Amino acid sequence: MAIPVKLPGCTVFMLLCLFLGLLLEARAGSILYSVPEETEKGSFVGNIAKDLGLQPLELVKRGVRIVSKGRTQLFSLNPRSGSLVTAGRIDREELCAQSARCLVNFNILVEDEMKLFPVEVEIIDINDNTPQFQLEELEFKMNEITPPGTRIPLPFGQDPDVGMNSLQRYQLSSNPHFSHARAIDREELCAQSARCLVNFNILVEDEMKLFPVEVEIIDINDNTPQFQLEELEFKMNEITPPGTRIPLPFGQDPDVGMNSLQRYQLSSNPHFSLDVQQGTDGLQRPEMVLQSPLDREEEAVHHLVLTGSDGGNPVRSGTLRIRVQVVDVNDNPPAFSQAEYHRSVPENVPLGTRLLMVNATDPDEGANGEVTYSFHNIDHKMAQIFQLDSYTGEISNKESLDFEEHKIYPMEIQAQDGAGLMARTKVLIKVLDVNDNAPEVSITSVTTAVPENFPPGTIIALISVHDQDSGDNGHSTCSIPGNLPFLLEKLVDNYYRLVTERTLDRELTSGYNITVTATDQGTPMLSTQTYISLLVTDVNDNPPVFHQDSYSVYIPENNPRGASIFSVSAQDADSSENAQVTYSLAEDTIQGAPLSSYLSINSDTGVLYALRSFDYELFRDLQLRVMARDSGVPSLSSNVSLHLFVLDQNDNAPEILYPTLPTDGSTGVELAPRSAEPGYLVTKVVAVDRDSGQNAWLSYRLLKANEPGLFSVGIHSGEVRTARALLDRDVLKQSLLVAVQDHGQPPLSATVTLTIAVADSIPEVLADLGSIRTPADPNDSDLTLYLVVAVAVVSCVFLAFVILLLVLRLRRWHSLRLLQTSGDGLASAPAPHFVGVDGGVRAFLRTYSHEVSLTADSRKSHLIFPQPSYADTLISQESCEKEDFLSAPQSLLDDKEETFSQVN
């Protein structure tokens, strides 16, 4: 025996709460309403705002709307009251035919949250349709010898309503029923017995005696004579002979005696008469007798009334309507081989396919046995789809079948012979679903543009998929290509949400054409594609980028002012204003002057312009930074280094450092001993070129000489040497024109005239030079005087060597003072180792004392020249300015004075 377990009260309460929670949760899955059909437009269905937890005014603000699969909206939202109302008259029979329940499903979309709430509305049937028959009157023919028990099928009634509102029962004629609570009904108790006696016993219980009692029930005329049929219809062949008797139904009257049925009466008709036969049982049997032949062409139908009356007081009577149709003789109706036909066909069956064949036979001969077929009780739409061969009974389709519209087609086929007898059978054609409908994809809500910096999970579109097929054929899935940064999230009721999988980058892809594919599970699978175009809008997340990390620019010097010298370009991967780049130069100075006074840049194009003409000798290179900034908010920038190199141009002619003309305009004289052998170094032409490279490579050549072939000039060294031994016939004064030329394009050159005196000693030079006639000049006497003084001074120097050494030291100090007071270097310093011819003896002595150093034998001169810093130029890299360039002779003087002191 099981022992019942008693649960504590707390446990029972917890189980009850759990059950109520599950019930509420299941109820919250969808919103349920019901509304009767045929209600007026705008009728209240339910308070949707309350059920969603919203205020009525929030419906419009939050984008609440109805989303349904069908093409017709049956309901709408009232934004003022927040109610769900009908959008028009709803006919349940048109919407759901004769389904047991009529449910309309749709979804409520809250667009700002992208949420769907399923709603289910049940359409309640009302009794708005009356049962109807296809025919108002049915007429058929029967032969007089039709055997009893023959069944005649009658048409079906139709009622589009369902449940208790649909067709429930058939009633052939009115037969009222009477009941009396405890009243005694003689006819019910004794039928038509002559006497109605009720017998019973009375018991005296204490004596145990029975006393029989008999009660006679006296009949009263409380019943009207009646016939079993209200109307009798039969057919008679037109060749039926007169005198033919047709038995008529008996009238019935439950009363007895005079209250019972006493007589019959037939309405007047020239073809028929009434003859009442008295049976052995005492009952009257009415018979209708044909009095004259029938003529169908004159009258096809005869209407008669048979009246039965009783003998009571008052007299009661009943009638029977008789309808006689005159026909040819035909005693067998058609008969189908099956009471009901069934056939299943796929919905994609070709047009004209034989779906089914019905067969009915008639044993009669001739026209009475020829059976024709026709549809019976079929609606107009079904008659357009199917075709029935009236002679063969073959049913074919003349239009395509559609499982989605009708799954079963019921129909009635009627077979009728030539005489009008008919039979009917029922045909059911079941349509099998074929995957002939591709899924339908609709975009409920979509965003066409999204910024590139939106976070993952941003909602792009709300998509719904619907397939009209059933089963696996109607089960659809939705997908997008896998190489896109998007995801499809499945919601309720075949709704999908398209969201971003990761942050988008407009610079990689500025727009997407998303292909949404819906595929069903049928065989073969069908699919539908729709496209969503999404534009990724730009955000300023990329700075301008130059094509190179740094630039090197080479421009020739002496460039024209305002000319473009270079162009930089930076690309910004953004678009529109975020990609508009402006250029500028970083602030800097060049030799104390701002960079903007040398260069400028076009802020829009990045073209660099020179505002000055550059001089290679002033500066050779320049390093600056170019800035590029976009127009976004906030703006982004980048910079690049630009190295500007100035290329040398041959714009400086060679400058001859030695020999140079004295400031007083006199001509220098070089000394060549007569005993000089070939190759003897007489002097050296020293020249420099402030250009560089090939423009500073110098070459020397002899342009003109008094004695061609006596002297030669080194092409690279500039050394003037004797080409042969000196002869006595060679003139004392030799003039040489030496040209110095650089290797630039075009080449530039400079010339210098050298005067070489051929003599063994200074006095000899002076004597020989004095004997040389020069053109008349007012300063000749002064020149002679200067020469005499110079000879005297030189003689004194040679005689007093020790004294001269002391004088040379003092002279060195004196030379430094003169150079400091002279100002610009080389212009005030005469060339060494020459004597002034035209300037007179004074100039000769002054110049000689500064520049000339001779050995005791006067056969060799010692000249010290500054060495260049580069192998290919005579100017050092630092001597680009004029002051450095002109400082070279001072070092030359210092070196030569030191040499002179060493020789002495």
C-alpha cells in the first residue's frame, strides 16, 4: 500500500509560483486577440500600447508599425488611442474558408529597438450565411413501373459558416411533433382500434385483494387527415394507354369512426379521374385513372391535388400535391463504377494532363442509354481550372494547379442519360506540393550609409524571408557571402538582422553591395537574391602621406626668381574635406634671413618656388621640412625632409692671382738669366676659379710671344719655362700673353701679359732696360731717377748683409702694418718678383723690397704658393665668400718672406 507523502506548505507554494511563472512566460511569447468577422472598419481589437508597455504617444516616436507577410493589411494601429483596430471588413469565409480556427498572424516592429512582437488574432465566425442549394427547384422523371425502394440522390446544401453555424441537418417536409405531458392520447394508446380500453387492477393491500378496472377512451376529432408526402411526383410515358390505373398514397387519420378519413377528392383534370376502391379490410384505396392519352408536346407536366376528408365536426382535411411529368419510357438511371473517386497529382503537372476518368453505365438502349457527364455544384473558379469531357468522363487541367492556393479540389460529377435520369459521384483531387516557389526576401528596414568608425554590432537592415511552399520546400535559410564584415542574426518568425561584424574601414572599401541569398530545403533547392547597397562614410582617421620619406632636389645656381624648382605631393586616404591637403614650409633661417624670403610653396599644389637666385659660391645645400595638413576636424598632418642642393654653373671666369698688376698701373717684369738652360722655370702663372668641379679645372696656354718657341707654358701647372737656351740675339725684353681657361660650358678665360727680362744680374737688367727706348712720356725723367735710386739701394743691401738682415726683420713688421691699413688685400699688394718699368724706379724699389727674393747667383727664384684644399680646385670649401678668397695673398706674402729670410 502506497503511503501518501505530505509536502510542506512552503514547497507547495514554490511549485505553484513556478507553474504560474512558466504559464506567464509562455503567454508572453505572443499577444493574442480575437474579433468577430464582419465588424466595421476601425473596430477595436486590443490595446496594443498597453500590452507592449508603451504610452499611446510613444507609438509614432518609436516607429511602432505592423509587419506582415500578406499583401493585404487587415489591421492597423490607432496612434491616438494606442489600439489595434480593423483596417476594413473581415470575411472569415473568404480568409480561412471552412478551417476550424481562423488565425491571422503578424508582427509588431518597434523600430528604434529593432524588436519584433508576434501577434495572433482569431477571427470568430458569426452566422452570416444562409444554407443554400444550387437549384431552387429539382425536377426529375420516373417511370410508373419504377420499383419500390429506388433511391434518388438529392443535391447537397452549402453553408460557408463553420461549427454550429454551418449546415447541421436536412428535413424533407414539415412534420410537427406534439407531446402532452401526462395527457391521454387515444391514437397513441390504441391506434385505430374500434374500442380503446385501458385495463388495470386495484389492490387492497391489507386484504390482499385485486379489483379489475376497465376504462374506455372515447375518440374525439383531434387529428387532421395527412398524407406521408406533401407532393407526389412521377413520370408517365406519353404512350401510356387510357384506363391505366395509378395507385395513390393512402391518407392517414389516427381518429376512428366518423372522425377518421372518410372520402378522397381529385382536382379537376381532363386527363385524369379518381376511383376509390373499397378493400376487404375496409380501407379506401384511391387510384388515379388515365382518361385520355397524354401528349407531351401539348403539356409536359400535369399538376393535381388529392384531398382526403374525415367525417368529424368540424370536418378536417389534408391534401397531396401530385406532379405528373410526361416522358419517354426510360426505366434505368445511370450508375457510377465507384461511389467516390480519389487522385493525387503534383502541382507542376503539365497543362492538359489526364488526371482522372469517371465511368457510369446505363442498361437502357439508344438515347436513353447514352450517358453524358457534367460538373455539378462546382464554383466558377474550379470550373476554370478543370475540364471534363462530357462523353468520356476524362478530367484534365486547363490551368496550372497551385498547392499554395488549394490543397484539395472536391467536385461532383453528374451522369445523365438521354431520358433525364441521373446519378452523381464525388471526386477528390489532392494536390501534392512541389518546390516551385523560390523564397521571397523583403527588406523591412535598411540603413544606406554608416560612418566607418561605428562599433561592431551596428544594425544595418531588418530582413524577412517567406516561402509559400510547405514542409522542407517552405523551410528557408538566409545567408550572405562570408568575405564581408557583416553577420546575419536570426530573429523570430523568419526575420533576420544584418549587423556589422567589425569596424568598417572606408579606406579599404568605401561601399558594399551586399547580396542576401534565401535558399529553401526543397529538391531542387530554389533561392532568391536581393541586394543591399551600403555606403561607408568617411571619418578623418588618416594623415596625409608623402610618396617618399625624404626628397633630394638639385637646382642650378643663378636660377630665375619666382621659378618653380620642385613639387611635393601627399596623398590622404580619406575623402572629401578630410582628403584636401594644404602644404606649408616649417619656419627656419638661412644665414640669418628667414626661410620664407628664399622659398615659398603653393599651399594647394605643393609646388616649391625660389624667391631668390641662388649662388653656389654663397651656399651649396639647404635642408628644410615641408608640412602637409588635411582639412578634417580635427585636422591631421605629416612632414617630410627636403634636401636642396645648389648645382654649380660656370659663372665665374678664372682669376689670376699671380702675377697681378701693381696699383700704380706699372707692368711687372720677370728675370730670366741668359745662362738658363732649356726647361728653366722662369715664373708661374697662378689662377683660381671660384666655381667647382670641371668649371674650376684650369688649363694654361701661350697665346702670343715676341719669340715663338723661346718659352713654354705648362698646360696644367701654368709654369713658364724656357723651351731652348737663350741666345745673344734674343732681345732683352720678352712679352708673353698667357691665357687661363676653365672647363665649363661655355668655357670662360682670363689673360695676363708677362714681361720677362733676359739678364744675368739686376744692374744689368736696369742698364738694359734704361737703354730701351720707350715712347715719349712726360714721366720718363722721373722713371730714370727712380731707377738710379733703386740701384743705389740694392747695392747698399748687398754690401751690408748683416745690416740688411736686421732691416728685413723690421720690414716684415712694417709689411704687416701696411696690409692692415690697405683694406682689401690683394688690390694693395703688388706681385712679387717683378720690376716696374713704366712706373719708374720708385715703384720698382718698393715692389721689389716686398716681393722678390734672389739667390746670390741670381739664377733661381723661390716662390711659395698656397695649396688648395681639394685636388680639383684652387679654392677651399670654406672660401665661398669674397673675404676668404682675398685673404689668400696674405699667406702667400708671409710664406715668401720667410723663405727670403732663410735664403739670406
